[in-house]
Amino acid sequence: MNVDLKKKIIPAIPGFVYAVCLVFGHSLEKEGSIAYRDGRLWLTILILGILLSAALTVIMNQLQKRLLPKGLEHETGQQIRQVPAGRMTFLYAGIIFLCYLIVFLGVYPGFFVYDAQDELMQVITRSFSTHHPLFHVLLMGGTVQLIHKLTGSYNAGIACYTLLQMAALSLIFGYGIRKLKEEGMGRRGGILLLAYFGGFPTIVMFSLCSAKDGLFTGMVLLMVLMLCAFFRDPAGFFQKKGHCACLFLSSCLMMLLRNNGFYAFFVFVVFLALLFLKAEWKPYRKKMLLLCAGAMLAFLVVNKGFAFVLHADDSENQEILTVPIQQLARVYSMEGDTLTEQQKETLFEILPEEALKRYNPKVSDPVKVDFDNEAYEADKGKYRRLWSDLFREHPFGYFNAWFMTSYGFWYPGAVIDVYKGNTVFTFTYEGSSYFGYEVEEPGERKSLIPLVDRAYRFLSLDERAQEIPLLSLVLSPGAMFFLWTFVLCFFWYTGQDRKLWPFLFPGLLFLTVLLGPTYLVRYVVFLWVLLPVLLWELCRKSERKAAEK
């Protein structure tokens, strides 16, 4: 691509993406739908897109002039600073763990939430399903039940699992800080990262939460660190067996903790295969593809092995059909009088009318919970035809249904209140569903530091936390999406492709959550955890070869 043309086109991509997100998001937040036929909406997007593109062009130009010449020099295959590896990793991990311990005492025995009871009951009753990743069911549920057997206390079991996860994530974050310091990060940067990983509320919440999202995010962090090392110095990467083992294990565990991780990783490996067609990657092509393929194979063997040994029920389809289910429910709920009797009859075979009446625009759970898997399996073609027929008749309704369950991921002004009105074990959600916060039965909250408990309850459940100007932005998935998009486009704009490629995988992960049941922070915690690595790559000077292009 012509350099001048490239310099004009690249800023326009995030410029118009931001414009669409802002205009669509505002409409969805205020009206619950988008008026696609309103010409003023598209005119607003056009004008805003042009203005944002122009502004981003100036910003990227200035950033390139100011940042790149001052970037930290880095010679391929050499470490800038020699840091005592094990000792420093444990030191950083210990400091982070102590920060977590204060919060742990405040919210004792931890945050036992997001289907935690369901996973524990699978272990207690020995009745398993693949609805939740079996690896996490056995890890979390097994730990809680084992400690309960030994002590007679479920709180002790929950606390034990929480402490183990805190320790694991503290070590991972400590390792991440040490890796960045090896690459030249200074003392102040290290202190800032200790404060960030140890004290930023969103990260702390999920480090003390029994849900799989914390450990999953830790594995993604390790993967991205290894991918950065590979793309920076592929020859040096394969000389360090520890790096290869870390990438293999973290990739495998990441997929075992979340099914969407497998889909994102598969697409990422396809991208690698295409990238490696270039001659410069030929010496590393076979090794890297074998490593990634081995991780996927290991995941499939272990995952299928768990399902086979545990006789797990794998008949559910509703998780992968979340968006189509929500689209059918919206059309019935809002335009049901336009459906023929035959269409309604077919729809009721897989979604009972009672379930369709529970339609919530922001979350698919109330409807999909009653999806009839047996009926769907008996004649998939019939129900796919129903979906396609209704799509042709109600395309805008389908788009609105999908956007309403995902706009919180890409609109900075979205208030995360998807569970508003839902009653759970210890409270009823009101204006905020930022974080689940509670301890599900059979656990019980016994705070030892009530002030900490009140602070995290405020951040989790009080809508005011999402309305305070600066705080609302740093807590917003949409704001993180804007920041990530800008930095990745800047790498492309400046020809720093080797900095861009490691972050393609979390980008693919982000795309998978857009097809999920709702927009919750738990699905995109990696945006915050990986942010220091992304910003470090932004500040770090490229290898000469990349910089000279």
C-alpha cells in the first residue's frame, strides 16, 4: 500500500469505528434500539467519523514524532536489564498477594459467585455437564468440597480456593512485571505496575472471585508475554525451552478454562500459518505451528477425557446459539403480531411461550434457560429455516437484539445494569451489575474489615460508581476497547507489525464475547490485565529491522 495513502486510511478506521460505536451506543442506551432508517443517524456518523479521523491523524503523527525517537533501545536477543529471575518474581508476587489479602479479609471468604453454586453442586452430586468447563468445575468445586470434608465448613473451602487463586495470579502478575523489567522498564514503572496489579479494583475483584475468568485471564497474560517474546526474537524464543513450555501450557489451560478460548486460538493459529508463508518466518514455521497444534490437541484430549470419564451431559446447544435465541425472542416479544401461526408453532417447539415472555433485551439467560435441546437436535434444519425466514422479515430487529447484548463492550457510556431487578442469594440487583460481589450458598460473607467490604459493594452494585466521570472511564469496557483500538492501529500506522501480531489473539477473544449472552466485565477482564503489556510495547522501541520499514 502507498505510504501516503496508508497514513490517511489507517486513522480513518478507528475514527469511523468510534463514530459508529458512539452513535449506535447512545441510541441503544437511551432508546433500546437503533433507528436504521433515520438519515440523521447516518449523517451524524459521517460527520463525527470525519472529525475523529482527522483528530486521530494529528494525534498519531504527533505520537510518532514524540514517542518513537525516545523509545527504549532494544537489541534483538539481548535483555536490557539482568534481574534475578526467581527472587524478583516472588518478591513482586508477595507484594501483590499482601494487597489482595487486605481485600480478602474484607470480603471473607471471597467472591463465590457467577454459577459457583452450580459448579460446586456438580461435584457434590457427581452429576456433571459440559455447560461449565469441567476443568474449572473439578478445580474449584473439588477444592471447596475437599476442604469442607476436612473441616466441616464450606466457608473454609471457599476461602482456601480463593487464597490458592490469589497466590497463582500474584505469581503470574509478578512474573509479568519481572519480564517487563528485563526489557528495560525502570523502577518507577515497576512500582506503578505493583500498585496497578495489586490495587486496581477490576483486577482485584476477579483475582478473588471463584469464577473461571481470573485464572483464564492469567493464562492469556502468559500467552501474550510469550507471543511478544516470539515476535521480537523468534530464534531466541526457541532457545529458551521455558518459553516454549510456558506458551504450550498457558494456551492449553486457557482453552480448558473457557470454550471461546479454543475458537479464538484456532483462528489465531490459522493467521500464524498464513503469516509464516513469508520467507522470513520459514525457519520457525514448523516449530511454532507444531507447538500451537500440540496445545490444541492436548486441550481436546483432556477436555473430551474429562467428559468421558465423568459421563458429563453434553447435549446443550443454547450457549453457542445465544445470539439466534435472543433474536427470535426479540422478534416475538416486539413484533409477535407479524408472525404467522405456523411460525409461532415452530418457535414454541424450541422456546416455550412462557420463556419468550421473559425476554430481557440486555441478557439472554431468562429465555435460553428453557431452550429445548432435544427438539432442536431432532430437526435442526427446520429451526434454522425459521431463523432465516424471520431474519429476512425483521433484519433490523435481529441487529438490535444482538447489539443490545453486546454494546456495553464497545460503548464507553454504557451503564452495566444487565441484571437489574434480578434477585440472587443475598440482594436484588438495582442500578449496577458491574460485578456479582456476593457469596452464593452454601457460603456466607463474614467481613473482617467492613470498610473494605462496603467499598467493593459500592463499586460492584452502586450505579454511582459508573457515573463518576474519571472513575467510570477506567472501569468501562467500552473505554478500554477505544484505547486498545487506538494503540493497535498506531502499531499498524507506524509499521510496527511485530508489536501488533501478539495482540491479535486477545482481539479475537474480544470478538467471541460479542456473540455471548450479555455484556459483563467478567468476559473482558483481559483488557485491563494486558493493558500494561500493550502500553509497554507502545513505549518500547522496535527492533531496527521493523523500525526501518
